[in-house]
Amino acid sequence: MDLEQTISEIATKSGKSEKEIKAMVEEKVKKFSGLMTEQGAVFIVEKELGLRKDSGVEIKIKDLEEGMKGIDIGGKVKAVFPAKEFDKNGKKGQLKSFILGDDTGEVRITLWNEQVEKYSLGVGNDAKIRNAMVSAYNDKKQVTLGFSGEMEVTGTTQEVFGKLSELRGGMNNVCVIGRLLRKFPCKEFDSKDRKGKLCSFQFGDETALMRVTAWNDKAEEVMAFNEGDAVEIKNAYTKESPYGIELHLGYSAELNNTEKKVPSTIEILKEGIKEKAINSLLPNENVLIKGKISEIQNGKLFYLVCEKCGKKVSFENNGIVCEKCGEVKGEKRAVVSVIVEDDSASIRANFFGKDALKIMNYEKTVFEKELDEKSIEKILTELNEKQKGKAVSLLGYEKANSFSGDNEFAVKEIL
């Protein structure tokens, strides 16, 4: 039915003017920051005025069409995306979406504001959506609960962590725990069918090593992690390649730091580690070097990251903004460069996060207090006085600095 005609009929039935009805519709559209269609807003207004008594029509996902209202669908949760905060046209809120699948297809479903906290979801849950609306975004159909929609979540989530040695090609919903051992340069691609970004890294547990490739949004997330970090991967999929099984992180995958027990980097790589003198290092070879600190180099000692997702942040309009999470407070993450020498030569070694704190001999809270109370120059002077000559054993590999071209040591673990 034509939108103007529908508004006219609502006005007649409710006793309100068309101007009042249009104002109510505009208010609903603004409430969802312009992400709700006028048709969807009209549906909500009808419900609020008691003019719509839909009981809901159950429908298969493949039969969904843009503009449908008052429908029921059911299926299994295939992927859950992290909640996001938004600020659009002066309206702040949060949203979370997930992928629901039945035996005919999949569709993205979006929860808004209070619905985000109301419904707890995990991959593998069964979900029943009632009184929902169908719209389209970027030519793809999506479902919104709206104000009058409801959801029932049952079943258990699928979160069984396996070992890398158990993986075979063609597996879905793969969950594993291990260490990010080495990050490879990210690549942009622009093929005939699509364009985007991919970032690959070496991943390992106590049973095997494996190449992992993250695509598009997930590629951006990889950049927030450091080599040596203990991480857990959820909802990935596997593919066979000429080099063996590979793990891939698509739109439904999750990559997070983990507090679960994970073998150390040297335990994972134990069979391939040799101790070498600095002057005999070869590019990209995992080695153990032993020496002493000759200098802690000048630098900022920290960079700001998002306290929610760990990504680097930027300063906009006198505030700190994360591209993923919006406006945040920002968390200081330690970074330091150290010159390490042995009897043969010296090399610059770079440390991030926990390793940076460890090499500087700081607890996180003490380090943050020092930054608040002292200048960087004073902290560096004190560090050189305390740490110069200290013996260190480092696991890592030699690589060329991407800016200067000079050789440096990428540290994976301090022993």
C-alpha cells in the first residue's frame, strides 16, 4: 500500500491528524538513527496505536522479502558479531547483529539498544524470532525485531576448543587456542568479483603450526595483536592448500586474547630453535639470542589503544575515537626499543605490551603512574641507569625494519 495512503488510513482510524502520524513516524526513524525504513516506522506506530493485531506468520529464510512485517522465523545461530556503539545524527545507542540460518538459507538479524543486553546469544543456539520486520541494507535482506518484536533463545552454544593437529579441510565453526607466532605483511586485493584486505599469520599450539588468514574486517583486527600473544579463535573454517590445512577467519570468526593456559612460544617451537650469535643471524629464522642491554633507546614508551578491542585509536574533535567502538577512554600500551649486544655484535630489539613491561621491569599500574608523574625523558634516563648491562635471553627472529631498512630483532618471548 502507498505510504501516504497508509498514513491517511491510520489517521482516520486513530482520530489523529495526518501531520501527527507523520511526526510519530519521523520520531521512530530518528530513534534508529536513520537505519529504519519509513515503512518499518509506520508498522511500529500502528502497533502502538493498537491498530495492528498481527499474530505473526512463520516463514522460511529463503522466502523473506523486503517490506514484510509481523513475521516469525526460526533457525540456528551461525555467527554473533560484537556489539557496537553508534552516534548518528546526534543519536547515541548500541547494536549487535547475528546470522540466523535454517535449512533454506541465512539472514542477518539486528538487535538495538536495550535488546543487546536482553538477549544472550552464542553460536549453536536455537532462536525463534517473532513479529519481526524485513528491510534491506546494501541490497542484502536483513531482519529487525523493532519495538514489538521478541526472541526466544534455547539450546547450547558450540564452544569446544580442538587441537590444530586434529583439523581437516572443509571444517566449519572451528575453535582453537594457541599463540600468534608471526605476522606477515597484509595485502589489498581487487579482483573482478570483489576487493578487500587480508592479513595472514603463523599460529601454533603444542600439537602443530598452521597458517591463518583473516579477511577484510577480521584483517583489521589482526593488526591489534602482537607476536607471541596467547589468543583464541572461534568460528573459523578450514581449507586445504598445496602447503597443507589452512585456517580462515571470515565474517563470523572471533579473534581474542585468552586467559586460558597456553604453552609458551619456545615450548611450541622447541624442535626448531637454535641459539645463535647476533652476527650470524639469518632473516626470518627463529632463534635464541643471549646478551646484555647496552641501551634503552629514545621513544614515546607507549601508544594508545581501545580498551575494548585493542585497536589503535585516533584523536578527533578533542576526543579519543576507535574506528570499531566509537568514542573511548584509551588505554596506554607499553612499547620500547632496546639495543642488545653479545660478544659478536649488537642489534635493536623491539618489545610491545607485556614484553615491554617485562624488559623495563615494570608492573602495569606502576608504569602508568610513572607516565603520569614523570616526563618520558626522565623515565628513559632512570631506565638506562637501572637496566644497562642486564643479561637477557630472547626468542625471536631478525627482520628488516619496514621504514629504515635496518635489521632488527622481532621478539616473541623473553626467557
